[in-house]
Amino acid sequence: MVKTVRPIGIFDSGIGGLSVAAAIRELLPDEPLLYVGDSAHVPYGGHDDVFIRTRAETLADFLVDRDSKAIVIACNTATAAAAARLRERFEIPVVGMEPAVKPAAAATRSGIVGVLATAGTLASARFAGLLDRFGDGVEVLTEPCPDLVDLVERGVLTGEEAQHRVSAHVEPLVGSGADTLILGCTHFPFLRRLIERAAGPDIRVIDTGTAVARQLRRQLADDELAAGKCGGLQLFTSGDPEDFSLVARRLWKDAPDAASLD
Ligand code: DGL
């Protein structure tokens, strides 16, 4: 059988989706990855759905034009606004992501869960639906954190400023009794150590990158889209490629130079 070398196309509002790309790389090391960060328009968190949907379609078109065999929306905010639209438009698998309310509700012992996410995700119908389905009997505290997205976009992952900003979001949640925190934005796994430090040792922190990678693996197997053999990562950005490459190398050892989207 001839193995396909079509890449997996991944996009996010910026650099945060590399946390999802890393989980995919871990589970599917032979798959070539094509990543687009929409850095000229980050953050998505404050934009309306129509804007995000339009951007998501542009990015998905770019990935499909480059023969992607699947699209991963490595962004909770864009999934909420645009996953349904992309699934309507494209025949290839479209894998999205959402805050891990179900596993968090199962894991909490205090009955209180905190969600760190964008304002867009927290206001979305998709998130309301998650609370309806899985939030029964659990108190879910929501915390929009646009400044944490900004930290990661600037590559500020350690130090006093980063810890201070992270603590300002995490401490009130833990102080209100949350024993489980959901990383509901793909930028936040890059701040995981600071989040855990602010939360303290007894708090569980849940990320969805690996679950998304598993879902992608299932989908590729179902559709018989065999793994490529070359691995590799290509980066594109709608922003400044040099700035993007600089930060990407802080998040992904040996990240290649990013190219411009246009
Ligand atoms: N990384 C994105 C998410 O998972 C959003 C960050 C932003 O652009 O506001 O929601």
C-alpha cells in the first residue's frame, strides 16, 4: 500500500495551538504537521463569532489548499465559533476542542471546578451546552484570562510578571473551593507550571491536548488515512514570521522558521 504523506493541518489564533501540535506529535510521530497561527488577529477571545468564523474559513482554506488530510482547530474559541461551519464546508475530518468539563466534573471532590478560558469560549453556546450536559451537581467557576494569552504570545513563560498574572486568576478560584482547574485555552498549557505553583499541590489541572490527539488518531484510522512516514513540522503565520519563529522556538525545541501566510 502506498502511504500518504498528506499533512495534518492545524490552526489557532496564534502560537498557543502548538501545545496541541505537541500532543499530536507525541501520539502520531510519523505524521507531517502543517501549523498556521493567525497572529495578525490574536486574540480571538474578544472578537465576535462572525469575525472568528471568517478567519477560521480562511485558515482552513489555506490548509486544504496544501492538501491537508484533516484539520485540527487547536483553539477552543475558534471551535465554538466555527467548527460547525468548517464541518459543513469540508469533507476531510475536522477535529475541534472544548473545555474538559466532563472529566473535571468526574474528578472533583469538592464539587467546585474552575475554568480558565477566553471570554469568547465562556460566553459560547457550546460551553453552555457542556454545562447543561455535564455540569449537573457541580459548581463551575469561570475565569476569562486574556492577559495570559498575551503572555504566551510574547513568549513570557517564566518570571515575576508571568507568575503574578497567573496567580491573579488562579488564586480566587482555589480560594473559592475549586479543586480542579480546566485549561480551556490552548495557550495555557505553556503556563502549566506557573498555574500549578499558584494552585498548590492538591489541585488537579486538566488539559485537553492529548484527548484531541487521540480523537484525531481515531478519526484518521476510521477514514483509513494512513500515517505518513516523514513527520516534520511547517509553520505559517499571518503576523510577523520572525517574531513568530522566535517565540515558537521557546515553545518547541528545533521549531523551523515560520513563513508568511500570504
Ligand atoms: N488559543 C485560543 C483558545 O484555545 C484562544 C486565544 C485567543 O486568541 O484569545 O481558546
